[in-house]
Amino acid sequence: MPAEPTSGNRRIAPAPGRADSVRAKLAELGLSEADIAGAVAWARSGGGEAGG
């Protein structure tokens, strides 16, 4: 399900034509939906915080 643009949670969906190019680039890089989900989970857990 695509993210809906809202001010409360700062999610912004790419323009309809742009979404396809983003998906194509991710495929070109060999990144799967699971890779992205894992990266988001890691970032939300504070995995990239400096000094920690």
C-alpha cells in the first residue's frame, strides 16, 4: 500500500510516474521489498544513531 502524503507523519508518496522509476532503480540495484523493510526497521530502531 503506498504511503499517503500527510503532515503528521511526514510520509510523502512520489508522483505516479516517478514511483515506477523508483521501483525500477531499486530492482536495478538488486534491492527487494524485504531489504527496504529491513532498512526502515533498522533506522527506526535507532541503529544509525551517532555515539550509540
